[in-house]
Amino acid sequence: MSEPIQHGSIIGGVVATPDLDAALADYQGELGFALVEQGVVPDELARAWGIDGLAGKRIATLKPTSGAHCFIRLIEQPLPSDFVPTTTFGWASYEITVQDVFGWPAKIEGSGFDIIGPPKEIPGLPYFVAMQVHGRGKEMLYFNETRSATPSNDLPFANSPMDHIFIVILATPDREATVAWYRDVLHLDVGDTYTIAYSMINNAFGLPSDNMSSLTMVQNGRMPIVEIDDYPPQTKLRRADPGCLPPGNSLVTLIVDSLDAIETDWIGRPAYLPGPLYTGSRSATVLGPAGELLELVEHA
């Protein structure tokens, strides 16, 4: 990772997928992530996330070939028939820094990824070029090629064709209250707020193309972390089947300096969990203000 791991660094995103073998072919074969570990969800991890029925489900852990300490965990579970991306509260997307974004549509042609937003230059925003895809589990990923830092954020440059998650996008019913929670509970900084015609939201809800939505960046210094988006009144709660994760973009893992410095109601007591993501550090999971599952790992 080009920037050092620090308080707030994103070190993981979980994707729920209906076919682990096919998803592995996509993430490993098409995107080029390296397979780190494969097996079943251990009991202690399922308890930490508050989903006992998740234990025993198939899981695969991947990381970018850049060597960045940031993991994508694919967990196999059924896809609810009524799940529509970008129409429910919770984690809406993982934004991944990439090289040559204009080359990615051809690379993933014929895979399980559906392009919902091809790469395009955005007038007035010369800092990056992004595209958007849906995976087999209806997860949304942004592929973002950095051109330069923004006035308020240092966007990372990719050190492999497909590198690490550097921003996670959260859909919330109350943007200001959610921003305050991330500031006051997680001790993060509040960045800039933008009001834009957000095509992903407008297209998902069939709203006019000029409908405006507000979003606020939460960061640590100049490092971006969470983009918190206001969503329209018709947004629904994300339904999870019994024993399953929320579908799509399911859970985000952040580094924190100290779990003891965070005053919140943990799903389970802080514990030491096995696996390459945790590196022997304590972790605990909380349900955030938009219903999002947020796992926090102490800085080693």
C-alpha cells in the first residue's frame, strides 16, 4: 500500500456471492487478485459478526499482487431474489485503485462482472477516472485510476493492475448523523461535502438525471476512508436471510489505534481471530448507524 497503515485504513471488504468457484474465477482469474486462503467460516468469526449460521459456509481470501495489506473475502451464500444494488441502506460499493481503467472493460468481457458505468472523464474532476461494475453477488465495485491528489485528499496510485480498496461507500438514511457517528465514535475527520447529480443513485431509483444528492467524505488527515451518501426516501433496509450476511457488499474492516478508545456496543467482545488479515491483533465488530457491519482491528 502506498500509504502506511494507520487509524482508519481499509484492510478488508467482504462480498457475499452465490457461487464461490465462479466468483474466484472472476476475482482471481479476471481481476488478478492472489488467493491467500480458502476454507470455511470458523465458528469464532461467525460469532464475532453476530451470525452464528454463517459458520461452515465456504470462504476464500484474496489480496492484490501489489502486496497491499487489504483483503477481499468471498463468502458463499444464496443471493436473495429481491436484492437490487444501490437501493438499500448499508455498504453500497468498494472503490479499488487500478491502473489503466480504460483497458478494464475488455479485460473483464465474458466474466461474471457486468459493467454498469463505463470509464469516462468527468468535466471539472481531473483527479481520477472511474468505472463501475456489479459482480455475481450483485456487489458493486468502482475501478478508479488516480490522476492526481484532490485539494483535500491524497488518492493512492495503484502498484498493480488491480490494487486495494481505498474508499468504501455507505448509503445512509441520515447523512449528518452518520458522519457525526464516524467522527465522534471512531475519531475520524470530516472532509468535504459535495452535492452532485449522482448517476448511480438516479439510475437505480429511476430519478431524473439532474436529481441532486449530497455526500460527505470521512477521512484521517488527507487519507479518504468512507464516502457517506444521502439516499432518497424510497430506500429500503437491506434484508439478510437467517444465518447469512447482508447481500452484496456485506462488511468492511478498518484499522483502529485502540479498541479500548472506542465507546460503542460491540456485537461480541473484542477477541483474537485467526487469519492473515488480523496479524495477531484484537478485533471487534459493530453495527453502524446505517445498519452496516463494521469490523475494527487494532493496529499491530
